[in-house]
Amino acid sequence: MAYDYNYAVKDDCINAIRDMMANGSLETTDYLDRDDLAEHLNDELWTDDSVTGNGSGSYTFSRSRAHKCVRGNEGLVKDMIREYGVDAETALDHFMDDDWEWFDVSLRCYVLNSAIYEALDTLEKLGEIHYSYDDDDEGR
């Protein structure tokens, strides 16, 4: 069975959001709505090694573990390469160099935005996320 990037990155987003709220670096009521918060989270989590690995260039810190994650996700790799406009020579160079961590990090970044929205869905359902408009609605 192929590694599920959407599920894994969503899970990492949930953990990172909870950590940021717990340490006081994120107050969700500072944001008007989920799109505003999601944009901020995308900026923050894009380089978070515990979510994408893009800060250091590796999420797994293991070429073989990264390869295990990428294997079976060839369709997602194709979509990511097309979406990001990666030229064939660059993709082939990474492939020939066994640079699975590049593919792994790129895939995590590729699914990050949708994973953030899924994480917000989960945290909203659990009552852990509140936006500034929630306060405005209380007086009505």
C-alpha cells in the first residue's frame, strides 16, 4: 500500500497547529476566517521540518525512508512536477541521483495547502479553532 501523503501531512499540520497554539505563537482569534488563518499557516508550515522538511531539505532524514514514502506515489509525483513546472532534466537528475528526499519534501509541499484545510476541518469540529468573527457573532 502506498504512503498516504495527504493523511500524513494533515496529521503533521494538526500537531504543528496544536503546538503553536500551546506555546502561544498562534492565536486563531487573530484571524478573520479560515482562509486568512490557512494563508498564515501555509507560510509558517512551508519550511517546518516536522511538516514538510522544506527547511532543511529532508523530512525523514533518511534516503531509504523517503524512497519508501515516494514509492507507489508516481501519479502524485507527476502531478507535482507538472504543477510546479519542474523541467524533465531536473526531475531526471534527482531520480538518477537517488534524491528521494527531494521528491518526498516536494510532495509534502505539494499537498500542504489542502492538508492545512483538512486539519482546520478536524480542529474546528473538535472545537479547538475559533476565529475573530466567532466573537462578533456572540452579541447578535
